[in-house]
Amino acid sequence: MRGFAVVFGREVAERRMLALLAFGLGLVPLAAPWMPGVGRENPAELRSAMALTLGLGLSAVTAILLGGSVIARDLAERRLGFYFSRPLAGWEIWAGKLAAAAALTLGSALLVLLPTSLLSGLPRLDSIDLPVMAVPWFFLALAICLLELILLSHAGGVILRSRSPWVALDLAAAAVFAILGWDAFRRLLLAGAFIPAQWVPQALTLLVLAGLLAAGAVQVTAGRTDPRRGHRLLSLTLWGVLLASVLAAQGYARWVLAAAPEDMDLVSQVKASPGSWIGVCGWDSRRWFEPCFLVDLPTGRFARARSVQASGATGLAVRFSPDGRWAVWLEPEEGGGRGGLLRLNRLDLRRPDAPPFQANIWYPRLPASLALSPDGSLVAAIQDGRIAVDEVATGNRLAAVPVPGLGAPVRLEFAGPGRLRILRSDVSRDLGNPVVVHSIWQIWEMDVATRRLLRTGGFEDRLDSAKWSPDGSRILVLEPGERATALRDGWTGRPLAALSWEGAVPSGADFLSDGRIAVNVSREGGTEVRIFSPDFSAELRRLSVPGAGRLRLAGQPAPDLLVLDMKLQERRGRRSLLLDLATGSTRDLGGDLLPQGGRLFLDRGGRLLQLDPGTAKLRPVLGREAAR
Amino acid sequence: MSSISLDGLTVRYGQRLALDQVSLQVPEGSVYALLGRNGAGKSSLVRCLLGEQKPSAGRALLLGRDVWRERASILAEVGVVPEDPNAPPAMTARQLSRFCSRLYPRWDAAGVEARLKRFGVPSGTPFGKLSKGQKGQVSLALALASSPRLLVLDDPTLGLDAVARKAVFEELIGDLADRGTTVFITTHDLAGVERIADRVGILNQGRLVLDEEMEALKARFRRISFPRSREAAVGRLAALAPVAVASRGWEVDAVVSRYDEGSLPVEDGPEVTSLTLEEIFIALTGTPEEGER
């Protein structure tokens, strides 16, 4: 240890002029407000920024120069023998010299900051928009970077000055390290594993630091005064550590990306298909990652689907064909070669051995609306003001026409083979009551073969409540102000039938799978669900629902069963009920469940539960308990 | 006890063999001179001896300990003068003395000053600005200041003029007389080392071709000249292990390595002369020493 202190002291003393230079440089920011061409509004901030810039600049230059010369130059000029012919351990020589380089680097930065700090307090980091809590971490990261720069310069100095043919291997190993490290990072990022992706460069940075420390120590302690042997040992140690690290990073990325549905602890998103498949995303707390899957619940078969970022949120952009056979979803382009494009994937859900098919269809960002034709052969999307229709199998673009009208949200759906319906709602405000928002729907039809657009009709929807029947032929619109519900033609928007509610307020309506219409209404003394004929002409049943609360029709798990989601009035919370349309009986499914359409529910613990319509029992299928 | 013990020391640089199975012992308190032509392997041997280079095979013990493993602790008792004096150029001799004083258990700073004065080397001049000879003298002063049990001198008189060379050897003789330090010296100054060495080793192309007490060496080597007409003498010469034989006109001139007074009768008319260390070295290694020309 005494040897370390002696070497350290000598190195620092030899470069003591650096301190004078740093202090002199530190005086420059004091004159910053009076420099020509510099704004004088905020002198303290100006001085801080200049002192930080000069401090960082000087320390970076010092790190490179000292790191590259403090040992490597002595070695190349055969002066290292002076230390090795003394009773100094190799590690004392190495550590003493590099610690001096580090102290001089950091010390020179601090000396540059000193005059400004004495005058205007510690430098402010406003200009780099750093939260107060992050300031110590910022300086720690900076210190680590400078240390890494010193060690990198040292390694580079030894490698270059040795003039050995091993340099070619060094370059090859550096390239392999960079490629594998970047690949692990990129794959995690593409998969939406942002936290693991963040950890990979952080861990690699620290492992590079450890590798450089170990390599430098081995080079000096075992290579001693022989430049070529030192270089060889340095390279073997450095690349041994770094290649092992980057292989570990690859293994880690592989492990993270191997997450399976049963690894999910908390299910966060569910999209149910008309069949047994679901699209699901969930948090895997072991991997710190929210993977997404398409899962066939009965068989457990699954396909991995990468999530898409849009509007600051991530999620699964999936569409199922109405017959439940096909699923299409968008994923960030693998390889990043197409500048962040989203690529369309398709899976045949009925073929057990079918692999996901990557279609030759890309979108520059998440389309405003995406629709899949009933047979799964065509996909339509709205992007950049145009409607694009593509053939999934070939990637051929069949049509690309401008969206009719201006602005406003647009929805697309296939209304039969080769027929596309475009629903556009223009929002207008009631001049008398600006709070009331009217949606004025326009219905357009496009024939994909001829690419002709035709406006077929429209209607007004005061509460943005329009609900289309599964075949698109009818629309239900609530008009609570007039206590009426209207059934309209799906193509023209013309009213087919209307019902006025005496003494009751309709709060939701939906089409049942057999075409009948269910409307839930609130009235004095309770809530009830009324079942109407498909043409809305006859009320078929009136079923009372026990309990008080706002009711929502939340899916049809079986032809004669309806899930009701009741938001309780007396206390916060909700209950899910199962209404038997044949008998009128209701069964309580439990509290604080989020119905996900049909038979699926999310509970507060993040588990996905599946309803058995026969027993009305809920069974966890995904999430923490299901995994156990 | 041996201060230095080399056992089968071998050094390879790729395919090239720099040292081939060198084994030798240097008894405590003795002066061992290792001689060899340029490229004979002396520097490799010294680097191994100082623990700066790991031998490809064999091992080097200094003061009874493996120098590769325990270099730092061993060197606390060893003074070193390297072939190429190599201190940091910005440091003066006084600063170097102060630096070294913190590393050795004993340090005679006044002795360093006194020696430098004797050598005529300014102690306040940066090392980088001294002449090569002065650098060597600073190195010697530093090497002696820690009162080492063993001194390793790698060609300490290289680049010195005759006066400076004399001063170095006198300093060594003085130190040896005072303390009985073991000295391992490699040098091209054979005349100088002949005065102080107890034992001599000669390296030739990486192999130790001779390792012997100085007196015994000088006793068994002789130059013998006799007329070529004495055919019987020519026949008897083989028994004296000639290492170099030259014909000069009517005479045969031979250097023999196993001289025995009775082996050449007077009637052969031999003229027998003793050899200097340099002459023996030249006879053994083939051609005159480049460093001495």
C-alpha cells in the first residue's frame, strides 16, 4: 500500500501544473457576462453552463491524454523498468498510476468549477433539464464515464504502442462485442422490453469498466515491462471479460424474450376474439417486461406478438376476423432496417401448426383504423389521410384512396367481401350548450375492386353511443335527452324503428348474437334489461336486475346468458352479474371484475379469469395464481 | 547459500531460443561476471533475474526465493543498475533519491549525494538532461543506497569513458570491501571486471558455455606457440583441449583450455603465456568483442 501511495504521489506531483491550468480555466466563466456576443440576462446560469462545459472538456481531454500515456508511454519508452526494479508490486504501479490519472482528471474538472461555485453557488444543471434527484447520479455517471475513458485510453495506448499483429484481433473482438451488444439491446427494445433494454447497456458499461480494470491490472502485473506480452495479456483478459459479458447479455435477452403466457404475473390488456383465442399482454415481474401473446386458451398454444408504442402507451395492435379464424397484428420492424416501420403479421388460428406469417405490408406508424376482411385475405388501414387496402398474402396494394371529408376520426370495417365501410364522425358543438357534443356520422362505402367511394348516408348521435350490429346492417343510437332509442339502417343511417321510454332511462344497448336487441334501462325502483325483437318492434322479455347501480351490458358468454357490469351507487366498486335470458335469474360473479367481452374477466390482482357458463364459476387462466 | 540460483532457465521469443536451459549458482558475497556477445541472451537473463520477464521454462531464485512470484519483496534487498538507465526524465537525482527512500527499509540519502559528488554528477539536474554515463552513475548511486545484499548490474559501464568506468569499478570495489555484497554483473568491460570478479560465466547463443571460478579459469587457459616442425607437439596439443588454433608462418599458435605444465616437454620448444579474461573470451566466442573495438 505504501508503494501505491508513493507512485500515486509522484504521478500527481509530476503533473501539478495541470491544477494551475484548470484553476486558470475556471476563471474564464467569471468573465462570461462581459464577453462580446453573449447574452447578459442570467449571468449565474451563463457562468454555470460555461464552467460545466470547460470542466467537462478539460476532464475529457485529460482523461484521454493521461490514460493513454501514464503507463503505455513508459512501457513503450522502456521506462517502466524503473518501477519494476524497485520493491513495488505490479498492482501498486498500475493502481498508483491510474488512480493518479483519475484524480487529476476529476480534480481538474472540480478546479474548473471552483471559482464559479464560489461566486454563484454550485453549477446549475437547468440547461440539461435534469431533475434535482438525478443530479448525484448524473455526476456519478460522469465520473464512471471519465474513469472508463481513462482505462479505454490506457488499453488503446498499450495496444497501439505495442505494434503487435494482435491489434487486428483486438479490432475484430471489438467489432464482435459491439455487434452482439447492440443486437441484444435492439432485440429487447423492439420487443418492448424497455427496462431490460435499459439494463443491458448499463450492465455492459459497468462490465466494460470491470474488464478494462482487470485487463490493465493483468497487463501490468503479469506483462510487466514486456510491451508485447503485456498487450497479449491485456487483450486476452479484456476480450475474455467483454465477450463473456456480451454473450451473457445475449443470453439474458434470449431469456427475457422467451417469456411465455404462464410467466405473466399481472395481465394488463386483453382482446378477445370471436373464437377461443385472445390477444393478451401482461407484466412478468421476473423479467421486468410486459410481453404480449396471442393465446388459445383451451390448448395453451400461443404466438409471441411484439407490442406497439403509440401516444406514449404500449399495447397489442391486433384484429381478429369476424369468423375467428384469422388474427393480424402489427409489430415494429425487426432489424430496424425500415426506420421504425410497423409490419403486419398474420396467424391462422385454426391450423395448430401454422407459424405466424410476416406479410409484406408495412405502415410508417400505427394506423388510425385497421380492419381485416371476413376471410382474412385483405387488410384495410387509414394512414396519412388515405385508405389503403392490401392483400395480406402477397402484400399487393389493391387500393389507396383519400379519406372522404376532412379531419375527424374515421373507422373502417369490412361489410362483406370486397366491400369496405367507412364511418366518419364529425364532431359539432351545440351552439346553445357548448358542453353538449354531437357526433354527425357519415357512412361511406368503398368497392375495393373499382376503388370507388360512395356516400350512402349519415345520422346524428348526440352521445357518441352508436353501436353497429355484428353484420353491420343496423345501428342502435341512444337519445337520452328524448328518452328514446333508435334503430337505424347500417348503410343509410335512416331510422328503422324508435322506442320512447316512459318513466325509464335507457343507459345501454347491444345486439345479441341471434339478432335480438338488449337494452338496459334504469327506472324508479331498480334496473332492468329488456329484450326486443331484431326489428325493434316487439318487447320479448323484461328482466329485473337486483341491486342499485349503473348497468352496462358486458358481453354474451352463451346464447342465453348476458354479463352485466354494475357500477355500485352506495359505495365505490362494481359487481359483475350473469343474467340468464331464458329464466330471468341472475347470479353474482363477484366484485371488482372488469369484463373483457364474453367469458373473460380481469380481477384486481391482474389475473385473467374465464367463466364457465354452465356453473357460473370463474377460473383463473392467466396471471399470478393461474401460473401457480 | 546462493544469492542467485538459476535452474534450467529458458526463454523463447516465438521460434527463437534466447536462453537455453541456463543453470548457475552465485554464492553469497561473491562477484559473478556474466559475459557474452551482443544478442547472446544476457538481457533476457537479467530480465528474468529481476522478475520482469517470465521464463518459458525453468526458474530463477534470488536470495532463495522465486523472483517471478516474490519480486517486490525480494527487490527490497537488491540494488539494480539497468543496461539502459530509465528513470522518469523530469525527476532530478535528488528527487529520485527521495522517491526511492520511501520504498526501501534502509536508505542512505547522504551516501547518494556523496557518490554523485564523487562522480561529478549534478543532483539537481533532471534525469532526462544527463548524459548516458551520468545516468548510469545516478543509477549506481541509487542502487548502492539501500545497502543491498545483492547488486545486479546490467552493463553498468556501457557508454562511459575510461575515467568514468574506472570510477564505477572503484566504487564497486569500495562497496564490496565495506559490506561484502554479492554482485552479479554483465559487462563488455572485461578488463575492468577481471579485477573484481570471483567467478565468470560466458553465454554464447543462449547457452552457458562456461561457468567457473576466475582463478581456475585463468589457470587452465594458456596461449602456446611452438614451431610447426615439431610434429610431436602438434600431436600432443589435442590433449590440452585447444579452443583456438592458428598457423602463423612457421609457428602454431593455440589457446588451450586444459593446460598442464608437464604435457608439453621442453624439447617441443613451447612458448607458454597466460591469458587475460578478454583473450579467453575471444577464444571461446570466436571473434573479437564488438563492444571493445
